[in-house]
Amino acid sequence: MNQVEKIDEQKSAKNKKIKEFIERNSLYLFLIPALLLVFVFSYLPMLGTVIAFKDYQIFAGKNPIDAIFQSKWVGFEHFNKIFSNPEFGRALKNTLIISIYKIVFLFPIPIIIAIMITDMKSAWYKKNNSNSNIFTTLLIMDCCYLDIYSNIRTLWFN
């Protein structure tokens, strides 16, 4: 196989890939919402991490995002202030203790309850208990829906 045939084969393979892409472009449209969600919830929040290294002034710019870029860069000044605070050690210790207590005491409770329900002999109780779990989930979803949409002028996140 000479050089010209290799180039022609590469061009035909490239044209084949382009042709397949054009034929399946409607399938690629399904990726747009997923990519948008990844961008909005994974990459966009990374802009906010810059605030830790700046002397953030919310009114420095026209809007809060512009204020991030207008604020003065201070580097690790805020971290030095936190780590040199005499109360930092106590706060870190309390946080770790509370987290360990939550893991040790609260994590196994749902598992133990699930095992107890599974080992129940009464089929009636198992059936009614699973129905009550579904009802509870639906009730919580309904309450969230009402909180969000009950009064459009005062949204729940304001």
C-alpha cells in the first residue's frame, strides 16, 4: 500500500465519521440537556470558589458575578485568619466529633429498621408499611411543591 492509498483511506474514514455524525445528529441533541446540567451544577459553581481568595465586596460590580471579578485579590489571607484563630481547633474538634457520632449512631438506624421490617412474619404489616413509606414520600413531595408554588410573589428561596 503506497502513501496515496493510505491518505485516501484516511479521508474516506473521516468522511464516513462525518456522514454518521450528520445521520445521527438528532441523537446528539439528547446530550444537550445533560451537558447543560453538568456545566451549570459542576463547572459554574467553581467560579464561586474564587471568592475564598478575594476580598469579596458584593456591591463592587454591576451584579454579584461581576463583583467577583472586581474584588481585590488577597490570596491566602482569609485562610491564615481562620487557621490562626484560637477557637479554630475547638471548632474543628467539635465538627469531627459530631460527624463521627452521626456516622456511628445515625447511619445504622435505617439499616437496622429495614432488616427488622424484612424479617417480619406478618405479610399484612409488610404491605402496609411499604404503602406508608410511599405515602410519606408523596406527602413530602407535595409539601415541597406547595412551598415552592403556593405564592409566586414570595418564592421560598427568597
